[in-house]
Amino acid sequence: MNDLMLMQRCLELAALSKGNTAPNPMVGALLVYNDRIIGEGRHEQYGQAHAEVNCFEQVTEQDKHLISESVMYVSLEPCAHQGKTPPCAHRIIKEGVKKVVICNTDPFKQVDGRGIQLLREAGIAVTTGVLETEGAWLNRRFFTFHQQQRPYIILKWAQTSNGFFAPKDHSRLQMSNEFSTRLSHQWRRAESAIMVGFTTAMNDNPQLISRYGHGNQPLRIALDKDLRLPLNHHLLTQDFPTWIINQHKNEVQGNIHFVKLPFNEHLLSSLLAHLYQAQKLSLIVEGGAQLLNSFIAQNLWDEARVFVTPNVLHDGLAAPLLPPSKNVFETDLAQDKLHVSLNENNPYQFFPKL
């Protein structure tokens, strides 16, 4: 085994926690003695033990004496601050491992090299940058949040083969097939928030939840400038945390938060600032066309996921049109075809999988 293989295992462990660690990153860790993995762990849930701690705890009693002669592999720099849990750098120093191999430096301002510094000051050898590009892609939500002070933004929609987004009368049309729908619902669990505009909220009455799998449900967000959504709409039920963005009031009614923002050219940037303050690492925007086009026009997007279906409309609303971007992935889902593009300004251009 070499450093690349072992770090790849760390990233695989980390990815198992997708959707469950925000606002923390996904992290995996290994302890290796003479090419034998004696412990492995991941950060499984926000507020619970970090990967390094779980890794140490997984070492068997008969192998504990080997820790001081082992190398720790970890996909993100060990934390150096007291948060929900004690600093992992201190635990590593206490355990006395001889070397730490790290994928990415943590961009969080309370860490950002301090964990590495603590390890080196304690006499522990440190190597960084192993599979750095792959690690940054895995934690692109976390990196974007801390480096750009906003959530990572994913645009998602379905369109007909001849470029229409919906019927002209805004009537509901199920464009994508069952496979595409299931995949879309799985995506929702990986994101911190999900958003639709007023027309979609009013006409489609969406629940904006994932009906498949287990775990995180994203914060639901809808634009409702003049508070016109009927009280019996799904988004106004108390089942899940929801923001109703409007221009009239700030008010909390159980799980429903009415958030007052100016409905002008600064609306989206104001919303993103609120999401940043609320520590939401990512936002998936699911419609309608006007809202999606607003994000595109203001260059407020990182990734676009577009389902092209075999449906044909002879008249309708034109689908959003992306500017020149990097097409990084295509696949068939029965008759649907999924296209994934990255904004040319997105620094995370490695694309192994979603």
C-alpha cells in the first residue's frame, strides 16, 4: 500500500457521511502500522466524535501498543480548536503517532494550518497535499462556504428534448422518469437547503423533501414576496424547517420562519448572506425558470444538473440557458439523459462522481 491508496480509503470513508456532517466537513482517517490498517474512522454525524477519535477508538486492545509506531492518514487537517468536541490535534499528540499524512488543509479560520503547526511542534512528522484535488472536490461545499462566505450553489432542472422547461400555462408536467426522480431526491439529502420560486411553490405545491432513503432533510426555502401562499400548502406545514422569503415581516411560527428581504437586485446575495450566517453549506435550486435564470444572470452558481427528457412541447417556457461552462459528466437514466456542468469559476474541477 502507498500514500495514494491509503488516502483514497480515507476519502471513501468520509463520503459515507455525505449529508450528515454539515456544517462540519466530511472526514475519514486511518491508522497504519507496517502496511496494516489497525484502525479506521469517519466523522459520522455533526456534533459527534471526529474521524481521528473514532479511528483511535476502533483500534483493538492487542494493537493499542502499536499506535506510537503508526502513521495516521486523515483527509482533512486535524482541528486545533474546542468546538462540539475537543481538538483532534491534541488527541493525536497524546496518542504519540509518529507521522500524520493529510489530504487538505482546513480553510476554517480557527484551524487553517494551526493543527499542522501543533503536530510539528510536538515532533510529529507531517505530510500534506496527498490527493488534494480529490479531497477538495469531496468537501467543495465546506471549502466554498469558508473561502467565499456563501453556500455552494447547485442548479437543477428538467427540460424537454426541444428545450422547454414547462408548459406555457405553468400547468404541472412530470418530465423526468422514475430513475431521475429518485436520484433527485437522493441529492436533496446531501444539501443543506433547497429552494423554489413563488410560481413553482404556488402551482406545484411541492414538499421539497426527500422521499427516499434516510437522514438529513434540507432547509426548505420559497420566495413569497407578498405572502400569497395558501396556509394549507405543503411548505407552510410545520413538519420541516422552512424559510418563506418575503418583503413584509420577520416572524417565527414553529418551524416556519418568515424572512424579510428586499425584493430588488440584491435579493439573492442577501439570501446567501442569511444562509451563510445560518451555517448552511449548500443550496440546491430546483425552479422555476425565472429563479434559475436569476442565479445564472448573477453568476451565482457552482454546478448545474440538467435532465433532458424525451418529452416534446410544441410551445412552452424556455429552459434556462447556461453560459459557457465545463460539461463534466453525462449519463443515461433509461430515456432521460443527465448533464452535469461546472461554472468556469468553480475552483473544484475534479469530478469523479456526484
